[in-house]
Amino acid sequence: MRQFLLLMLTLWSSFSAAVMVSDLYEVDVSVADQTAENREAGMALALEQVLIKVSGKQTVLDNPAIQQQLTSADRLVKRYRYARDEVDDSVRLQVIFAGNLIDRLLRNAGEPIWGKSRPLILIWQAVEEDTQRQFLNQDSGAWAVLVERVMSERGLPVLWPTLDLADELVLPLEKLWGLFKQDIQVASSRYQADAVVAGRLSPASEEGWGYSGILFHQQTTLALSAQAEDAEGVLRLVADQVASYFASQYAVETNAVAQPQGFQLQVTGVENFASYHELLMYLNSKVAINNVSLLKVDGTRLTLALDLAADWQHVWSVMALDKRLSISEEAGVLHWGQYK
């Protein structure tokens, strides 16, 4: 039965791809009201959050060059508006920052920039509330909103499990609560997400809430643990740990005065001008690529010159998430096109 189920999960799988985070420079924060004084304080807090979100580092706020700019948040804002909180109906200030100005601030401060292409994370989350345990998914009301909010604050796209019969058979609630690694990995295989975060959240024995969980990414298994006065605080600490890990893998260390690194790249599969234009747009959208120029055309093969802000191995590790470029059978040559 187990072997049959594993086979079915494999047949149901679809290849994953990184998610382009469209709201990377957008933040919403809680404010007491819509007065100018509270709006100014809210924008300062929003600036702190967007800097953490884009850099992937909580410690970015300790940088003296960053600290000097925190009192001038309004000059980095494109627009803002107010909205009502879905959970408690409080007032929230939604701020959209100018991405180029945020990137420049981080670059001038010597801080990393983690681009819009980010790994899709499958969330297995169990919660104990009033002595009752439950499995969360996207239909779990306020709990789902809370999890999605803290992950979004760090620019982490999430995927919820369907919790259908297949999930129930492989990963019942008690196995998730016990953090059975093999069962979690087997249950996750049908979703083919880039990474998996599995954990349990419950009231702590003394006060507050506690979290215990695991992050699976490629060959890495990372223990996650947090404790705080409330559930939101705990989940935010977990999101910080997850974001910090991925930023260490994919964020680009930038410096405004650093010399670009020259690199030549050969790409096949560029069938026409539209495909060529799309490839250039794609490469130029990457934080670690400063400039792209065409050196040679040979049928559907292009030779490109890239000015890189990081070494090629790091740049490729980020682009490999998207699966728009793939390694061809020819050594040192990449193939352009959607992953199939």
C-alpha cells in the first residue's frame, strides 16, 4: 500500500519553480489611527520592514548608514493607503516603496539585496489551541492569515497542502506533531515545492507560545525553534530564521563602488527576436547582473557578455530557481526556455 501511494504521489507531482515576489517593496503595518503623527511613525516602521524583507537580514537595521535614513522614510515612498485588518479590524497602513531607491540605499550601505525570485515554501503547520490540535491550510481563517502575513513580511512565498486523503494517509496530524522527518518528506514530494517548513505551535508550559519545526531545502535540514509572548511573535521569529537561511543562499552582496566582474555566457534555444528580447529582459532583471550585451549570434546560439555583481556560481544558483535557463548537454552552455 505504501509503495503504491508513493508511486501515485510521484505521478501527481508537477515541477516547481521559484516565485516572482511582486510585492517585494510593499509593506503594511498596524497604526493606531490615520493622523499625520501615526502615519509618520508607521512609515518609519514600514521602512525597517522593507529593508529586512529585501536584504533578508534582521541585522540590516544595525548598520549606521541605514539608521541615518530611518527618519526619512517618506522620501522613499511611492504611495500609501489605509486598510482594515482581516483578523482584528484594526487600522493598517499599506506602503509601497520605490524599489530603485531601496536597492540604492542597501547598496550604498554595503548590505545584500535578495531579488524578487524566491523559493516557494510548502507549509505543514499544526496548532494547539484550547487543548485541541488542528492541521492548518489556506482555509484555516485567522490562523492562515497570520502565517501568510509573517511570511509575506519577509518576502517568503508559501504553498499550503490540500490536506486531502493522500496527505492524511502519509502525514496524519500526530506524525506532523511528532515531526517525523521521513513522513514529512514523503508527503511533501507530491507538491514539489522548492523548500518545506514543517512545525508545531502551542502554548508554552510557563507563558506565551512556543514553536518547534524543521526546514528542508535541497540536502539541508535545519531545526527551527522560537518562543514569544504571543503566537504572532513566535511565527515572526520563525519567518526570520527561514528568511535568514535563504538570504545566506541567494542574496547578493553588493557594493556601490565594487568593480563588476566580466563573464561570457553561451545560450542556445533563442529561436527569434521575441525570444531574444525576453532573455535579455530576464537577465537584466537579476540583481546580480549589472549589464548584458550581445557578442555573437550563431543560429539559435547567442554569446553574451555579462557584468556581474557577484561570482557566476552565486548568480547561477539564483537563476536555477526559476528554471527558465537549464544546463544543456554541451558543457558550459545553457538552454533558454520554460522548464518542461
